[in-house]
Amino acid sequence: KLMDFNVEWNLESEKSTDNALYDCIPPELVIRIDNYLSFEDSLHFQISDDPLDCYIISTKSYIPKRNFLERNLNTVFITCNKIVDVMMIMKDIGSLQGCSSDVPQLLKETSLYQRNGYLGYLFTKIPQQMIAQLKTVSLHVDIMRDNLTQLCFPCPTQDLLYSIHHLADSHFETFTQVYS
């Protein structure tokens, strides 16, 4: 089911009796209830090039994680205004070059070799008031290539350069990890 702002409800296979009642509440009511519940000061946010890995999760274990579609990213940022931890998970199986010179609209239009990389894309989407409350931002990239002729490729430096030039003096912690 999709919530009214297109955040997908994620029902996990193993449910405890503690959250069984909460899971029975229709998603539309969960949104209304969330307006009155404290998410403490920590709400975790994950975005990925895999739609199944885009979700928000509270520190309270009885609130299930909720998937969302990347096209609804702006609405998620507006609705979930207490996000303090952001994680990007990317599986880079694309081209070795940067994408077009146009500003990417979706993660799949972005590349490790695009100017400012994935982090640059993310920070064009996050509202300034949310950046002010961030505690951690992390990027995890798994580089995969289709065949052995692509084993040698240039070192992806765009996210590192973005971190050095734009995030080094930030009040939050940053972490970038690229696997090949």
C-alpha cells in the first residue's frame, strides 16, 4: 500500500507482538499519529539506486521502516523533518564516464564520475533546515563491472572532492566508502 504522500508501507515478515497492533493501523492514520508522536531526536534516512533500499526508520523499534519512492524525496524531507542520519547506498554498474552535463534529476542519472558525485546530488535535494540538524552522512558505493575488460578503471574522486571542498568544515560527520 502507498501512503497518501506516496511513502510505501513496509510490512516485515517477522512481527513481534509489541508492534502487531501498530501494524494494523491504516497508513493514512500513521501519518496523522506521527504528527503527535516524538521520534526522539533521531530519524534515519536511507536513499539508494535500488527502490527497495529507500526508506526512513525511527529509533523506536516498534515503528516499522517505511519505504518511499525517490520521486517523492522532497515530500519525505518536508514530512519527516527530524532526520539526522542520512545514508546513501549505491551499486555502480554503469559507465566509467560522467553522465551528461545536465543536472541529474534521479540517482540513476548520476555517476561516481559526474561532477560532485552522489554526495553533490544528495545535497542539492536536502533542505537547508535539515542540513543544519544532521549528525551523520554516509555514502557506500559498490562498483560492479559487466566483464573483465572493465577491471581497470579510473579512481572515482568526485565524491571525495565534494567532501573535501564542501563538507570538511561541516558540523556533522561524513563517511565515504567505495568498494570495487
